[in-house]
Amino acid sequence: MKVGEKNIRGYLVDLDGVLYVDRTPVPGAANVVQRWVDGHIPRFYLTNTTTKSRASIEKKLREMALPIAAEEILTAPEAAKSYLMAKGSPVCNFVLNSEVLADFADFRQSDTAADAVLIGDIGNAWTYDLLNRVFRLVSGGAELIALHRNKFWETEAGLQMDIGAFVAGLEYVTGKSATVIGKPSPAIFAVALARLGLHPHYVAMIGDDIETDIGAAQAQKMAGILVRTGKYRESHVRASGITPDLVLDSVADLPPESLA
């Protein structure tokens, strides 16, 4: 498939907002994924979802008839585990959903003397006391690590604020910049490209977020294909100053040559 000046041979694909929205599959998405499978098209799925384990994500995808195996998915929590292990398994304080927290059970943990604080989405569990705990730990020297810093995400009820606001607030009060693990961090793209086994020039990122998906992929020399599903809003695209290489109404509108 030709996108601009790039001959695309493989894809990195966002999940929520591209293949499904909340709990509803995007019409035609399952057919696209199946044709990638049948055509042996190199692809890898990147998600900033921080409320589910990779096994739970696979189960959800299967329930929506999306034929994607767990080993084809790279999550921000998975990348964070690798990051922490590379630092010698520091003492951590985890601000994570209980299901994801279980994946970090092997790490030493402390609420009072941590080397690192790892933040993910915890929904309505945010409290002033919790924010103050993180503030004290980071002010005392702990590294502030964010699984991502997304501004918002799309639900069946519309846009919902994501953890980026909490991350930005903690950076402001501590005077420290967070280490971001998920998209748009170059690190997670590097891991995904290595697993895909292709040079960035031959890869397109398909996403619904103009900054986190498209701008970040283009910064790594990939093509960016923006879909008008999920969190897509034309006003956000105009304000971003980012120009996608291709814009589609849906992943289902990928041209036939991209599927075989």
C-alpha cells in the first residue's frame, strides 16, 4: 500500500477508538483484522489502556469477534514492567487499577519510601489524599512514571477526561517531569517496531488520536493514518497543527491493497 512517499508493508494499530469504542466494535473492523490474518500482513496492536491486563484485553477482543492474540498486543503496563526491571526492580508505589496492579506483584512496594511512583487510570478512586501521597513521594525523590498522559478518551457517553490532567498537575506541583511509558513515548514505538521487524519507513500507525497516535508515529518516521472514529474531533485536528498522511472515516475504509 502506498501512503504518500511510503510503501507500507505493516501496521501498528490502536485498539480503542479504532477497532472498537468502549464495548462496541467499529462496523467492518473484524473483517479488516481477519483479512490481515489471512494475508499474513505484519501488524502489532498498541494500546494505552491501563485498566485491563493483556489477557483481559484479548478476551474482550475475542468477544467482539476481533481475531487478535495476546502476543500481538503491546500495552503500556507491559512496557512499564520492562522499564522497571531494567532499573533493577526499584521500590515502587503503584497508582493502578486492581487488575493491572496484580501484574506488578513481584515488585517491592511502599507508600512512604518509594524509588518510583507509577500512575495509571484508576477511575473514580482519585482523592486529594492520594494525590498528596504521590506529591510527597515525588518531592522526596521518587521518579514520577506515567503509563500515558492522554487528555481524554471516547466512551459510549462521549468524551471522558483521562489521566493526563493528573500527571500534568503532579508535574506542576513537584517541578519534575514524568517519564511517559505509553504512546506518544518513542520507547513504546521502538519496542513495537522491533517486534514487527520492519523499518519505520515501511510502517503506518492507524489511530484516532491526532497527537498520541499520528503525531507521535510521524515523529518516528512512520506514516500516520487517522480514522474519524473514537475520540476523533475535527477541531482537535485543526488545533494540533499535525497533518495526517491519510484520513479515513473508519478502519473499514482501508484500501483493498492494504489487506492482502
